[in-house]
Amino acid sequence: MDKDRARQSAGESLLYFFVLLLLSGGRLAYFYTPSGETVAYTGWYEPLRGTPMTAAYESVLAISTDVPQGLLTRQLHVKVTTVLALGTVVWALLGRFRYALAVLVLIAVAGTAGYGAADEIVLVELPIPVWYGLHLAAALAIAVTLVVSSRREAARRPRTPAFVALAAGLALLAVYVL
């Protein structure tokens, strides 16, 4: 496989990583409450019951403990984000510096905003809905960047079904291994 095809394969794999991020993030968003309102914890963990916390943090705890496979979904979301970042570095090393730098910056913004939206400790005090909106906006920008790059690569060198299957298989293998 020549360098151009390897770069195209890496970029295609990034798209598949992002699809996994969208699927896991969509499931998490379904159960998430983006609110800074203070509520009393009512979950199953007895020592925390009655403890005041934000509705956002309570929903994150509920996703982790009460939603079937919720913790697994959260872990998958974080794992795929890490794989996406590492894959972007490989993509940059194969010659896509301009797009890769943009994606890496956006991943950093999205990751930080994700922690802020979950009411984790972040250095900048912003309302939780702002963090959540920033997280979604960065995800949209990543999607646009990856799709534009992928379309440009495909215009130069069309994808074949075997190529798409190889890229999808490599993406799933990378997520499984890491």
C-alpha cells in the first residue's frame, strides 16, 4: 500500500471512529440532563443519597449506575475519543497536517467541554449548558472537517468496497485493542 492510500485509509478510519463517537454520544445524550440546577442525589448508592449536586452530575452518575450498559457506553465514548486522537496523529504523520491539526484542536476542545458538561473540575467556570453546547459544536466541526477531507481524498482516488471494508475493519480492531 503506498503512502497516499495509507493516508486515505487512516482518514477513512477516523470517520468510522467518529461514527462510533456519535453513536455512543447519542446514547449518553438521551439520558443526560444539561443543567446546573442543584438537586439531591436519589440514586441507588446509599452513602450519596441526599447529597446536593448538579442535575448534570446526577445524570452522569445515573448513566453510570442505573442505565443498562451506561458505564460501558461512557467508557466506549472515552476510549474511542482516545483512539480518534491517536489516529489523527498517525494521519498527520502520513501527510495531512492541516486537517489533522484542526481535528486535534477540536478533539481537545470537545474533550474539555465534555468534562465541563459533566460538571467535572474544569479551570474555567461556565454554565453547564454552555459546556454542553461547546461539546456539541466541536463534535460538529470535527465531523465537517473529516467529511470534507474524506471527500477530497475520494475525489483524487475513489474508494472501492474492499477499501471501505479494510478501513472499517481497522477502525474496529483499533477500538477493540485499545
